[in-house]
Amino acid sequence: MARAKHKTTKFVFILVAILGAFFIVDLLWASSSSASQSVASNWAFQNSHAFIVPNVVSPNNNTISSLIKEKSKQDKKGVVPERVLSATFADLPGPELKWEKMSTAPVPRLDGAAIQIKNLLYVFAGYGTIDYVHSHVDIYNFTDNTWGERFDMPKEMAHSHLGMVTDGRYIYVVTGQYGPQCRGPTVSTFVLDTSTKQWQDFPSLPVPRYAPATQLWRGRLHVMGGSKENRHTPGLEHWSIAVKDGQALEKDWRTEIPIPRGGPHRACVVANDHLYVIGGQEGDFMAKPGSPIFKCSRRNEVITYMLFNRNVGS
């Protein structure tokens, strides 16, 4: 009887030992698998040029109850929900920029133009309202944070969608829209001598354009893109004319290589002796057919905003 009991106890002990060993092996295998997955995913993450950002919940798109539930989940887990985002969309490191409110402008403006020369900012034209456009220049002084001198523009000069650039003294004002609402463009082009505040005539562009990209490069004034006469169709044309000290050195504009994609409101800069065209728009509001005041008609579906740069030449 005692011998049978001893065998039973021994059998139970062996069974428990086997189960314990199996449990330990299983635990070690799971840990090893998790670690290898973590290493593999980390390796893939590091080599995918991606990074993790918080999954921010926007109050505009969620109800208060949703926000409370989301906050509750975060408190329970102790972490903020995250998502992987391609490094393509990462912001480049840079200093923190702080905004400061400056002196209020003399008049409200939309679609005007502005050029800085040293400590002065020259602000031109623009819509006051959809039915009223400005035809003067206001000057802001960065040194003492004041708006000072004001003077008129030429009567034939465009009021919005201007092409504009400066060499540090002379401001070249090219084509643009003449009048309020969605009126037509003008070919008239002018030069402002900021030292004397005198306007000079300049050879007109071959055809009018709305908001063309405008820049000085290698001694020539370049004008490209913009919108065509119907205000909506992107223009691809590119012209240039030799200039010096506010004067045209040629009688006519020269046709250059067309821009691959046209449209208005592009930024245009010169860097390392290359001409870059950046961003902009394709399509725009058009005048309502038959409207005596050229009333703008909404065509939101045809407006496309872009961000790209194009090396025009070298």
C-alpha cells in the first residue's frame, strides 16, 4: 500500500515538472519571438525614413464625448496614440519664430503687391472691396514701425494681380488686372524710381497676363506664366528683356523657353545663378458672361493649388 502511494506521488511530481518545463520553454519562446519582431520592426523603421508623431484629435471634427473617451484611453494606457508618418512630411529643424503685432496698415488690401527695399516696405494697389480697388502706394518703415508716405500710381497701371520685382532701387511693375471684380488684364508696364518717387514708362508685355512670375536674372527682366486673358486658363509663355537702372535696353520682349506648367500667383527667386518658380495656382474665378460689371463667378472646382519648384535654366 505504501509502495503504491509512493509511485503515485512520484508520477505526479514528474508530471508537474514536465508541465513546468513546458511552460518555461513556451515563455522563453514568446519572449524571443517578441524581441525578434521588435528588432526587425525597429530595423525596418530605421531604414524606412519614417518617424512617429502623436495622433492629435481635432476638436473641430469630434464631439466632446469623443474627446473624453479618447482622453480616458490615453490615461489608462499612459501613452498618447501615435502613427507612423513618412519623413517626407517632416519639418526641417529651425529656430522658433515668434509673431509680433505691428502698426496697422492704412487700408485693407487683397491681391495687392509689396516689395521691401532696405528698411522700407512699398505696398501697391489691391482690392479694398470686391467693387473697389486702390490706386496708390503706401510705405511702411520697419525701423520705427510706422506708415508714412503715400503717393499715387499711374492711371493706366493695373490694380491687382501684378508682376513685380526690384533691383534694390527701381521697382518693375508688369501687367495685371485693371479694375475691380474680375475685369480684364492690361499690358501696361511701369518702373518706379524709389529714390525720386517718379514713375517711368516701360515696353508693354506682348500680351496681358494675371499675376505672372516676375524676376531679374542675368541682366534681364523675366516674366512667365500667369493666367491668360480669360483669367482662368494658365499661360505658359515666358518673355525677357534686357534692363539696367530702370531702363529697357531693348525695344521688344524676347521669347524664352515656356514654363512647363503655367498659372498665376507663383513665387519666383534666383539662387546660385538658377531661376526657380515655386508653388502657385492653376485656374481662377472668371467674369460672369454678359455681366456689365464683370462680376466674378465661383468656380472652386477648377482651382488647383500646387507646390513645386522648377529650374528654368542654368
